[in-house]
Amino acid sequence: MQLRIPGPTPCPPQALEAMGRQMINHRGPEFGKILSAITRKLKQVFQTKGDVFVLTASGTGGLEAAVVNTLSPGDKVLSLANGAFGERFADIAEEYGAQLTRLNFEWGKPIALDAAEKALKADADIKAVLATHNETSTGVTNDIREISALVKKSDKLLLVDAISSLGCINLPTDDWNCDIVVTASQKGWMVPPGLAMVSISERAWQAYAKAKMPRYYWDFAKAKDFFQKGQTPWTPAISIFYALDVTLDLMLGEGLDNVFARHVRVGQAARNGVKSLGLSLFPDEKYASNTVTAINATDKIDVPKLIQLLREEYQVILAGGQQKLSGKIFRIGHLGLVYEKDIKSILEALSKAIPQAKKG
Ligand SMILES: *Cc1c(COP(=O)(O)O)cnc(C)c1O
């Protein structure tokens, strides 16, 4: 089976093997060593000197942690969303009592900088900005460097969902002044679901000191206290820590720049291949993601039928569209453990399955 959805992604055999290890005491020295090694390596991939915490949660838990550790009920928050995940981030902040200004951009298009700048200028009381680096639902990568420049010009906090891009697409946390960056284990990290990894800038800690949203499981001060003792506040998903220790070595061994370049090549191969099959890309190609390719189904392709055929006859698992894109697009995930040869075999399967999946 070729699992090519935008998470969970395939794990290398070394990671699967590592997870077969016996359990250890999560309050003992052996776990402390693993936690400290993983955190040191994560900081290299996040490109930060700030704190990075590993939370036992899926990515959404990391987004919730970002919100509740930096904001208070009633705080004004600007949401820049161009897809389902951007809207989810805003929903979380709203649920905890933040006052949202939602800029919702057309799905398939990037976050527009001029509109963001106008919204920031229009309301001096905005405290934080929420943005998605890679919008997995539409296959668009937003320009976080430019967004950050705007946000910092007006001196606001920037919280970034980089769940499906970090470790695949360059995002230098410190250089680009991102206050919180969130990612999750089952995306580009080549390990199973179960961990969210979150960075926190000095400025985010200052926000923490004033933030009044309720928090217990997600409390970053607890995470920091326990980290100093070589522990996590709550029982961690130990097996995934074993695996992440191994895959971080693989990533750093390959070299971050090489990992990013491989994703650029694979993304380009996917886009070229799809177009050579006579299909069109859903997003504006200039902003197309190097970790997930979204393809228009046109009115001729029956998406559920295509996905079923690919699974049952070609052993390829692709994703459909989410929410309003259901039935309208399908998506190839190409993040983490993926090479050009994998794209080639998916395209071969697609070229055979598409004529069989015509409507009517
Ligand atoms: C996958 C994903 C999420 C959600 O993560 P879960 O691990 O399913 O909670 C959020 N944002 C983006 C951009 C994602 O790709």
C-alpha cells in the first residue's frame, strides 16, 4: 500500500522498529535523555533558540495550546484563513472567548497581504494574528515571512499553524519572528500520530504571563518546569518519542536544506505529472504547496469512485476534498518519507484509474 494522504504519512522501518521497544519509566533518567535529545534536535529543525515542547496530542491540541497560553478572553485576534485549517484555528480562539476578526480568503488563493495590512491598521487593539503556513485543505503555502513582517511592523503576536509544513518546507522560526509555531508528528516527521511540537518565543512567554484563558493540560509553564527535570507534565506517548528520536536523526543526517530541496522536487514532479495527465491544479500554481497537491476533479471525475479504485486496484491511498471541496478535488500528500519514484508510481496509478472513474 502506498499511503499518500497529507498525514498520517509512511514511517521508515527504523522508526517502526524503534517503536517495538519495551516501555520505560517516564519519570526516570532514560526518558529524560530521550526527551532532551529530541528537544535539542527539534530546535534545529524549528530553527529556534527558544523553547520547544513536545505535547502528547494531535496537531489540533498544539493549536489549542498556542491559543490558551498567550491570550485572554475578550482579546482581539485577527485570523488570516484561506482554508479549513485556518478557520479551525480561529474557531479554537473564539471558543475560548477571543474576539475574532476573520479575514477569510478564497480557498485555493493565498492570504492577501494588503488585506491583512489594512485589517491590522484598522484596529490598534488587535493582540495576536493567527496564520497557517501550509493550508493542507487547499494545497496552498502562505508567505509567512511577509505576513510576519506585517504583523511585527504593528507589533503583534504571531501564532503559526505549520502542522503540515515544518520539517519539509523552510520556516526559520526565529529569523521570521514567529512567536508560536505548531506542528504534528504524523505529517512531515515520519512517525505516527500522537505528538504535537510547539515553539515559544520570548515574546510569547511575555504574553503567557498575562494570559488568562483557562488551561491545565496545555500549560506551557508546567511543560517548562517538568522539562527541566527531564520529564513531561503528563504521561507521554513514549513509543512515538522512540520513533521521533530516530527520524530526527534521519532528517538532520540528510541535512535540512536537502530535505527542503527534496520536497521542492517532489512537489514539482507531482504538479508536472498531474498536468501531463490533462488535469488541473486547484490552487494558484504560484502558491502551490510542496507537501500536498490538490487537483480539480472537474465535473467528469467521480472522486469517491476514484479513491476507491485507487485503493482497491492500485494500492494507492489518496485524500478527497474537505468540507466545501468534498467531491470537487482530490489530494496527494507528499511529505516526510517521499521520493520522486513514489510520485511516478502514483501518477501511473492515476493515469489508469481516472478513465475508470468517469461519472455517469
Ligand atoms: C493535519 C492538520 C491539522 C490538524 O491536525 P490533527 O493532527 O489532525 O489534529 C491542522 N492544521 C493543518 C495545516 C494540518 O495539516
